[in-house]
Amino acid sequence: MTVLLEAERLCRNFGGLKAVNEVTFQVMEGEIFGLIGPNGAGKTTLFNLMTGLTPVSSGVLRYRGNILTGLPPHRIAAQGIGRTFQNIRLFKGLSALENIKVSQHVTTKSGLLSGFFGTPSSRVEEKRVEEKAWELLALVGLSDRAAELAANFSYGDQRRLEIARALALDPKIVLLDEPAAGMNSSEKQGLSEFIRAIRDRFKLTVLLIEHHVPLVMNLCDRIAVLNFGELITVGEPAEVQKNRDVIEAYLGAE
Amino acid sequence: MDAVQFLQNFLNGISIGSVYAIFALGYTLVFSILGIINFAHGAIFTLGAYLTYSLAVGQFGIGGLLADLQLPFQFSFTISLFIGAILSGMAGVLVERCAFRPLRTRGADPLLALVSSLGVALVTVNLLQYLVGSEIYSFPSDVYGDIRPAFLLHIGEKLVVVRTVQIIIFAVSMVVLALLGYLIGWTRIGKALRAVAENASTASLLGINVDRFILYTFFLSGFLGGMAGSLVGTSFGIAGPYFGVSYGLKGLAVIVMGGLGSIPGAVLGGMVIGLAEAFVPSEYSAYKEAVAFAFLFAVLLIRPQGLLGSSQIQKV
Amino acid sequence: MDQFLQNYGFLLVTLVQQSLLAYSLYFPLMAGQLSLASPGFYALGGYIAAIMATAEYFAPWRDALGWGIFPLGWLAAGIISGILALLVGIPALRLRGIYLALATIAFVEILRVICLNLAITGGAIGIFGIPQLFESRWSYIWTFGPLLLLILCFSYRLDRSRVGRAFKAIREDELAADAMGINPTRYKVLAFVIGAVLAGVVGAMSAPFLNTWNARQGTFDASIAYLAYVLIGGSRSMWGPLLGGIMLSALPEILRPLKDARLIINGLVLVFASIYLPQGIVGAVGSIRNFTTQTLGIGRSEK
């Protein structure tokens, strides 16, 4: 297995607060990598550092050996890193189908004029965009509501649409920020299967933040535990579960 | 430029700069609380000048529908200025009720608040024009009573002229700034205002009536705008109901310069632009009106957060 | 008919012209950016056309090109406006929020002061006696009309293309669009430049139409008027600017009997429309249609 994504002594300070402090870990190609930790542990900040939405204070991020730190979010996305957001950031005023079409931006080329004149290549491209958007909608089971505005979807459907939108980038890695939030236990079960299925189908590497420990333990190949911005441990679920620092962090936080 | 000329320009600059400062503070207060620019602020500036004029002179302008009406009373300039500013503050409150609150309660797009406040500005200005006409006029020279119109400073052969109005403008502005600083920095109202500016929803959880403090803010903003308009009006005359527009736009340059939402920034920005305008050489005086906007561009290029603003961390 | 065009030709062309200016705000708004620069580019375009049509320096050009000087003026106005828009837009559009609106206000004011003071723009008096392209006012529909059609086609295509989707994504959520691989600065600048080029060309077409050109063409008030066209018509539909432009620029004509009070009414329209028609007229019509089809089951089409 090869290393796909690598964080080296990553730091982010907000004023005096060390939201992420000297975090080092590696993500292997094809794995489902869980990120857990109590509230405020810095999990989402870490995601934001990885996708360029928050600049790092120090440290380096590498993707296939290329340095990501310092790149703007769209350049990072263009390298094949897709994400979802903890508080769902769909394009609410656009239809479900358009939400997915938007994300195919990096895999398409047509410009202002070729779009206007409808050149043959732009028409071929547009057809491909359309087909893929329908395909992804079908994958998350929303194809019968393609024309509806994203804002009108239920919470769970919005989460699924957001995953489909991230997949439209043709990513190599997807970062899912609390994908199971607000779901009941049978939906959570379904989500686990879904994440495995997309991993296999699109040959993805998946990073996910999740609070629901059983789900993470079942789903993830490896887990990293953060507490107060610091990485406590990284390892397979069984090891992590036995780690005393982890137990303390969770019990201490209660 | 010799030292005397420098002194003259400097005095002119800090006088007008101090008005820019209190005017721009009106924008800043609203911006720091709502994150929106109140485009009716320039109209309040105009309104303030007309109100003060009417109270001090006893008549409503010169033309328009009210041309022949006389007020049954006349106040001294100081009192007129104060009442004019209070009334402008009330107009500010009215602007909030008409143009901002209906949109806020619905959680509407902030762009719409720009349009609705522009609409209120348009109504205010044109209503003024309808009522008092579009003539240009100035405060009578005896409006301050017996004080001599100017003080002359002899420096060697040269002469520095300080108009009384300039001193009054500077003094009033400084008093207003000091009071405002005290209000915001040291009183309970000020603390609550700062809490609302920091985070409105947290403030409301803490039991602060956010809507009421937004009204206070608009009152203060209108008060400052009306005061600034009156001061400029006494110094340069009232150039018709549209005379607030250019000051309104200039005020925007001032707040960008100082840093959007920064209170000390608005004061510094006002002073810098006032001084910069004063130091424009007389052969380029036609371009004086563009100075503030040139500064705005320079700031956007070099230091977008403004002189005293801090770069904000986007919340994801 | 001739009599009608004699009386109302000027008004009809003006309605089209104002709608076009509404579109110059619509494109930046499509990418979520409030630009108040249109009057600046409009004035600039007009000056370019007016100077090319009157200045001594361009006399040989006029002799050589005949009426061709007019299209050349449109082209020059479009190109110069576009370049200037890049220079204004890039610093302002790196930033999120209200900065573009403020920078464009500054741009319009600076340009106005400059035009008031330069000899080539005729100073405060402006340029007058601009040669005519057509004999009658009404005939100018043959320049503004095709441009409007072109813009309508352009809007229609843009809405359904990759670039248009990028615009809308930025409008909806700039940060999320960035995370989905869209370079926000680039597309915001592009949207702004499209609007500027359009305003410049409309200005160049308007100079002969209006016969005189001066610094009053580009003021802050005009910015507000154009913004009102778009928002009241509906900023989320390609038909909004057309509808708003036609209705609001006809309004002063309809209110003419009210004289001075008509600007007050204009202001009231802005306030009420932003409060009660947040999606504009097109949006309101859309929601009524949704209401009738979904709730009342009227006019529901079979899938």
C-alpha cells in the first residue's frame, strides 16, 4: 500500500488557541480513515487545513508527494480531493442536478465562448456532464427529485446529495465531515454500506469525521484520535479502543 | 510649500477630517452590528443640515412647498445643532424600522437591505426637495452670535487664517467623539452594543434585547450623520438636497480606509482623508473630490483590511 | 403608426437601452457580486464613441470608414471597458463581501471627476452635436434591439453552461464553490468584466442616440436605478432585468403628471419591492405559479 496523503507536524493557531497542534499522520491509498475525538478537538479544523479553507500556521501536507499547503481550496480540489461539510454547504438555490453539475467543473474545460456558441466539443462535454450528474443522483437515490432545489431536501437527503456532489469531482480522496449526523441507526447502517460501496466502485480513499463510535469502529480501517488539537493515537480500531489515553480523553470529556 | 502654508493646510485638514470622522462613525456603528452598509446615511446627513438650519434660522429653506412658512421660534445655534442631531437620530431609527427590520426578520439577502436603504435615501432626499426646494443657501453669518468670523495668526510676514466655523467644527467633533468613546467603552449600553456586534445570537441568549440595541445603534448613527451634515452645512452652505450624496460616498471611502467596522479606524480614516484633501495643491483642486476614492483603491490594493482593521478568519 | 413612433420612438428605444444596462449588473450579480460600476463604463463608452465621432484627430478615420466609425466605436468602447474592468476588478474581487460595490462606487466617482476636468471630454459642458447614425430616434432600435437579442441569447446559453454554473455556485456559497474546484476570483472577475463590456458598448451606442454626452451620464444615482431594475425585475432569472428595466424606466414617464413627487414614488417602489418582492417580479410570478400548480392542482402537466 502506498501513502496517499501525509500530514507532517501540522499546526493551526487561532489567537492563543492551538486548534491543531503538531499533528502528523499518513493516509494509505484505498483505506477508510476515521477521525474521532471529543467536541472541539480540532477535527473539522484539520479537514479545513487539508482542503485549504483555513491556512496552516505551520507544518506540511503532502498528497502523492506534492505539497498542498499554501494552495487555495480550488487548486486542492482540482487534484482530486473532495469534501462535505459538517453544517452542509450545498448550493441551496440550485437544483439537485445542478449541484452535481457544478462540481464537474475541474474535469471539464468549456469556456465562456465555446459554451455560448455550443461548439461540438462543448456539446459533447455538456452531455457527459449531464449523464454523470444523473448517474450520481441515481447512486444516492435522488434521481426522481433532480429538478428540486437543494434547500427543499430533508437533512438526510441533503447529506446524501452533498456526498454525490463531492463524488462529481472525480476525487481520489473524499473527506466526509460527520456524514451520519442526524441519522437513525438503520440509516447509519445503510451509510456504512454506502461508503464502502463508493470506496470500491470509485477506488476512493475516504477520510471521515464521526461521533458515533460504533459506526467508526465498524467502518474504518484505521482511526486517528484527536484531543485538544493533538493527535493521541493512530491505529486499527481494536488497538485504538484499548488505548488508555483515548479512554481517558473520552471519559474525561464527559 | 513653506511651514506656514503647511500649518494652514493642516488646520483645514483636521477640521474637515474631524467631520468626516464623526460622519463615517455612523456608517461604522451600523456596519459593526449588522454587517450592512446603510446607504441612507448620506440622506440623514442632508436632513440634519436642513433641520439645524430650520431651527436656527426659523424658516424652512427657501423654495419648495414650505417656502412661505416661518417657524414660530428660533434657537441658538448650539441648541439647534443638538436638536437637529437628535431629530436625525430619530430619522435613523425610522430608517431602521422601514428599510432594515422587515428584511432582517425574514432573514433576507443583505443586498436587498442596500436597495431598501437606497430607496429610503431617495425618498428622503426628494421629499426634502419637494418641501424646501433645491436652492443652494448658507447659514447667516451671525448664526454663532457675536463671535468674530475668523482668527488671524501672524507668523512673520505670513498669515494663517482660521475660520471660527473650523474651530467650532473641530471642537464639536472632538466632544462628540469623546462622548461616543465613553459611551461605547465605559457604559453598560456600550458593553451590550459591543456584545451584539461581536455575536448577535449569543448576545440575545445572554438576555440582551438585540432589536432594541440595533435601534440604539441607528439612533447614534443618525445622530452622528445629522451632526456632521449640520457642521458641514454651516461651514460650506447647504448645496441643495443632494449635497449629502457626495459626502455619503466619501464616507464609504473613509470606513474602508480605516477598516470596515473599526471605530478607531473610522476616526483615523476621516482624519487622513481630510488632511489629504487639504494638501491637494491648488492647481489640482478640481481633483480634490477624487482623493478619497483614490485612497480607497490604494487601500484595497495594499491593505484590504484597512489601516486599523484585522483580517478576519472565515468561519467554515 | 408613424405618428406613434414619432411620439414614443424615443421612449421605446430608451426602454431597451435601460434594460441593457440592467443586464450589465445582472451578470456580476449572477456570480453574487454587487457592481455599481455600470454608469462609469457607460459614460466611458459614450465618451469614446463621442470623441471618435467628433474629434479632429479622428477625421481621417471618419472619412475612410464612413458609418463604419460607429461599430468601431462600439468595439473600442467594449475593449477599453473590459481592460479597465480587469484593473478595477482584480483588487476588489480577491476579497469577499461588499468590497466590489465600494470599489465600483469609487471608480465611478473618480471617472466622473476626471471627465469633468479633461479637455478631451469637454469638461463640465461635455461633448455635443454628436453625428447621428440614423435620421430618426426610433431607428436606433436597429442598434439596441439586436444587442438586446444577443444578450438574451447569451444569458440563456450562459445559464446552461459550465461558466454560468460556476457563477451561480459562487453566488450561492463562495467557499463551497472554492472547495468544489471553482476559482472564485477568476469567475467573479469574468462576470464583472462581461457587465463592464456590455455597459461600455451600450454607452457607445447611446452617444449618437442622445446627441450630447457629459459627466452627468455616469453618476451614483444611475447605479441605483440599474440595480433597482435587476432586483425588482428578478435577479435570478434572465428575464428579470428586461422586465424590471422596461417597467421602471417607463415609470417616470407614467408618473410624469406627478412632477417632482415622482422620484419620491420611485424611492418608495424600491423600498416596497425589496421588502415584498424579494425574488423580484419574475420570482413572485414563479411562486404564484408554483402555488397554483402544487396547492390547487391547476395547470399541472403530466410527467
